[in-house]
Amino acid sequence: MKMEGRYYEEDKLLIFKINEEIDECSVKEIRRRADYEIERFMPREVIFDFDSVTFMDSAGIGMVIGRYKQLNIIGGRTEVANLTDGVRKIFAMSGVLKIIPEIDLEKRLEKFNQTDDKKEVVNL
Amino acid sequence: MNKFSDNEIKIEFISKSNNEAFARISVAAFVAQLDPTIEEISDIKTAVSEAVTNSIVHGYEDKLGIVTLICKLHNNDVYIEVSDKGKGIENIEMAKQPLYTTKPNLERSGMGFTIMESFMDELSVESILGLGTKVTMRKTIKQTDELEDTQVTLEEALRG
């Protein structure tokens, strides 16, 4: 799937794992799906996982800032994780990482791995 | 000295955003013969993607037109020319400013020219209103004696 989503009810945490190159063409669908799920869950926190993003141009900056603005309105925060070298270079030069921090996703999800109760996690 | 130096390709394609990936991957595959590093190839792909996106989104504003992409190799230099016959840029200096965009409502970051400028060694923009825009970029591929595994192969360039 081009973008996988997971929602952790306990923390109102929504994670998007993007599995394709991000450019002006692909970003339209990413944006549409992300907006749909954000509206549906009203999360407190959204993390974009770039682990399998092999290419990103400036379209990715606009996409992430757009979601950040939206999350701001509903009082949620936006973060990015698993940045590949090329992706980090783009984000770093645009200054985006100052407002949308890069976090350690594995660490963030540690607590969920320890619980047996998987009912709280929704795969989208 | 690389036996493949002095080479040239020209690609023409219609201004559909699906062709952005085709354009940058073609250039990456062609440039691979200069043995660039993964970072150099990534920089070039990004710059091409920005230039082609500009032609499609701003030059033709989603109308159909032809985007012409020329890539030349000379010694260790890569020259890339992306041109369109679209509406042209009113004020090039302003367009090159970081964060400047004529389409903020569409979530354009206004970083296109800034990325081209910083990822390539040289950038020049020529534009005539109503006639079109031509972006020319140059990047020198550094020749290193580093280990083989820092060099990107054609296969890797095509993959990502």
C-alpha cells in the first residue's frame, strides 16, 4: 500500500507510513488520505514515518506544513520520523524541523508493544 | 578520464505530473555513467524534479504542453536544461526567493529554486512572458578514490 495508517486510541496518536516517492504528483493522494483520517479521528498527535521514502522534493515540505497547520487548529501536534538522508536534507534546508520535530518512532511506540491489548490499535 | 564523457540526451514529454518521476529517473540513469555518489544523484534528481514541476504547474498551469529536458555530460560536469513554452515568469528574482510562491493556497512551499540553487553548482533562469521559461543547471561530479560502495550503480539509480 502506498500509505499505511495506524491509530492508537489510548494516546489519540495517528501514524502515516508513506511507501512511495513524494513529489507534486504523488502528494495529492497522500494529502487527501491524511486529511480524511485526521478529520475522522481528530488525533492529538500525528507522526509521518519516512522509512521507505526513497525520494522527496519540495512537494513534501508543503504537504507536511499543510497538515501541521491543520493539526494546530484542532490542538494536535505533528512530528516526523525515520528520515532518510535525502528527505532529511530537504527538511533541514527548509527549516521545517524547527516546528515539526524529528522523533524516535520506535521509542515512542515502546509502551504499546508491552501491552497485550491490541484492540486499541486500528490499522487503516 | 571517463571513457563515456561527452554525451547527450534529449527527452520531450507532455506536461503531466506523472512524468516528473520519469524525467528524474531518466536523468539519474544517464548520469550514472559518471559514477556519482548516492548523494550527488539524489541532488540531481531533486533539482530535475523541481524544474519539471515548475514547468508543469506554473509554466503550463495544468494545461497540456511540451516540456523539453536536455542532459549533457562533459568531462565531470552534468548540464541540465529544462524548458517549456508556457506562460513565463514575471519576476525571476522574486521567484527565486525562498518561500516565495504564486500558489500558496495549493500548499506550494516556494522552495523550488532554492533547492535547485543549493543542490546544483550553478543555476540560470531565462524567461519571456507568454513565450516560456528555460532553466539551466550545472553540477560537477567529484572524482574520488573512495571505496566502490559509495558509487551508485545504474541499478540503484533506477530503483530509487
